[in-house]
Amino acid sequence: MASLPPLQLAVLCLLLALTGRLRAEPSCIAVYWGQNGFELRLREACATGYYKYVLVAFLNQFGNGRIPQMNLAGHCDPNSGGCTFLSGDIISCQQDHNVTVMLSLGGARGNYNLVSEEDAREVATYIWNNFLGGSSANRPLGNAVLDGVDLDIESGGAAHYDDLVRYLKAYDTPERKVYLSAAPQCVFPDAHVQPAIDTGLLDYLWVQFYNNYCQYSPSNVDTFVHVWNQWVSVNVSKVFLGLLASPDAGSGYVAPDDLINKVLPLVKPSEKYGGMMLWNRYYDLINNYSARVKDYVCPDRRLYSIASTLLPSSAV
């Protein structure tokens, strides 16, 4: 085998080192946590190393004069001060495991909607003071500062969520960014969060490719790809493939082997592909889904883009 010139050899050594570093980075998986008391502690989820994003679900009552309330299923009661211990978990996730922790609004069961721009402003102010960088005497999750806000809006209409994300984004500072995301159904456009998406202010979309006609199946590949291509055409930084972590979680479960060999090759070529979102931590825990797919989920372009930039095309 012919030897490489010194420069190419040095670059290849650098790429090998970078490959190791890339593999050591946090996963490209987002997961919803908070809707099953048997899914273990938040800090335990982060300590697995499976997740880059954890979405704490849900703030499921807000807007139209309602007193905001949070539901964390069997974990604790955040509305009576029973969940402030989670502050330590959140900080551990952020500092020890480099996990982005976000508050998720909405959910399938809740009492929420926004009736005016002023209503959106008031909700944004509440979220800032009680979960983000503001201050309040009664922060439901304690003094930890969450990294951002997710919209999993599944009822109550679409009105004024564009105003909400504008007000939340206004809290961005050079020192601390407020990340914003949404979890639309795969049906395009989404019936509830499309106006918020269309602002161009969201960082991530976790598109729910389950419980719907656009979910993946071997007989539905064309529809799946068509809808995926619609979502990656919107003005957002990264789009994540939302899947169920267990067949018990609903309709549209994709087995790990099918994900790796059949589905990921369809979505990874997009420059906006960011990884995978799972519903939810409990189902992931009982089915061990992330552990089986985490090494295949991240975008491949990180290493390839370095190689194509530094090496002649004949050497890549």
C-alpha cells in the first residue's frame, strides 16, 4: 500500500482523534420525561448518557386567566411545592452530563390556550420568572434555571403561540440563550404550532411520526419521505425524527433494526436532520430502545464535512 504524504497522514490522524471525540459526545436523542412515576429520577435519565435533550412534561394548564399548573404524573406535585428537589437533578443534568433541559408546555391532556397577545406575554413572563432566568418565591422545580421551552400543543387552537415564542425569545442574552422547540404532529402543516414554527425563532422540531397516517411502515415509505421533506423545508435549525420508544406506547413503533437499516438512511441526508426524539423515558427504560440505537442516530456529516474540507477529493 502506498504511503500518504505527511500532510494527509497528519490530517487522517486528526480525523481519527476527532472520531473518538465525536463518539464521546452526548447522544443526539431527545426524550420526554415526567409522565410516568416508574421512569426513575430525572438525574438517572441524564446519567445514562443516552440523551442530549430532556423535555420535562408538562406545564398543562395556562392561558386565558388560568392559574398555571404543572403535571408530573407520579413523580411529585409541583403545584404544592413538592417538586423543588428536582432543582438538584436539573443542575446535575446540565453540569455533569451536558444535557439541555427544557420545560414542555401542553400535552394531550390539559387545559390551555392563548386568547390574545397580552395573554401570551403574561404566560411568557410567568415561565421566565418560574422556570427560566427570572425570579419567583414559588418556583415549581426549585431554583434551577431550565434551558428553554418546548411546545407540545395538541388542543386549544393555534392562536398567539407565535406571540408566545417572540416574547420568550426576547429573554435571550449573550450570556444565556433561551432555546425554543415544538413537537408538531407529522401532518403538515401542524394544526396547533405552525404559526409558532413560521416565526423562524425555534431551534428544534421534534416531529411526531407516530399515531398518524404519516408514520413509517414498509408500505408507507413514499408518504413518510414526502412528509419528512416538507418538515425539513421549514425555517428551523434542526428537525428531529420523533418515534415511540416501545410498541406499548402507541401506533407506529419502529423496531431498532428497522430504524438503523431502513429509516435513518431516508432522513439523515438532510442538512437539517438533528437526531431522534423519543416518547418517552418510561417506555425507553422498559424497552432499552436508546441503548440499541444511540450509536447510529447522530448526523454523519460532522466527520465527513471535516474530511471533505481538509483532504483532496481523491483521499476522502
